[in-house]
Amino acid sequence: MFQGASKLALDPKGRISMPTRHRDQLLAGCDGRLTLTRHPDGCLLVYPRQQWEHKREELAVLPYSARALQRLLLGSAIDVDLDSAGRMLVPTGLREDARLAREATLIGMGTHFELWEPDLLREREERDLANGLPEAAAGFSF
């Protein structure tokens, strides 16, 4: 289970170092094999490959009316591996789509991660909080 936020730096080649607390779990659970894809909110999704394969199957059977979502997620998906130093290459096209340049914020979302450009994440969180909790969270107690 992945949780928490980490501030990361992208190196000149577009690699980020996976935080140690997640790296060990990823190496043990999926041999460091990951899949990156775009998210409709503007961030990137980072899935352990095994988790992505389940999502990919779910996406593939959606009706034609969900074609735009399939195109976004399946059409942007790229498989990557953690290197021996625990770094993950974020391909150029995906970096550009998510506006990642020098810094990124990695957020553990349970079974996967979101990778955000920090200013975009801050804007998104402010907008979401200003709208209040969604109805689906009405029964949640802190």
C-alpha cells in the first residue's frame, strides 16, 4: 500500500529517484517494473506493472462511449523499469504532457502513484478543497 507525498527532482535525462520507502516494496512486489500513463487531471499515473495489467483489462472492455478515456490512458501508457540506482525514466512526451521540468511531487494513492508538477498539484488541491467534499465522501469520518 503506497501513501504519502515525496518531493522529487528530475535529473537532466528525465529520471526521478523513487523514494526508498517505496523502492523496496516495488522491487519486491513487481521487480521494479512500472507503467506510466496520463491522467485526465493533468498528472501522470505510475502503476506497478501487475496493477496496470488489471487496469488495462478493465479499460479494454469499456463501451465505445469511453473511447476518449481509453485513448488517453491506453494510448499514453509506457512501460519502464527502475534502474540499479532506483531511478525511473519519465519519457519526454509524458514529461511534457504533465509539465514536469525540474521538480515533481509523487503521491502514494494506495495501489499506485500520481506524479505531479508541484504548482499544478497545489492549484488542483486548492480548487478541490474550495468545492468542498464530494457527496461520495459524506459518510467519511476523520
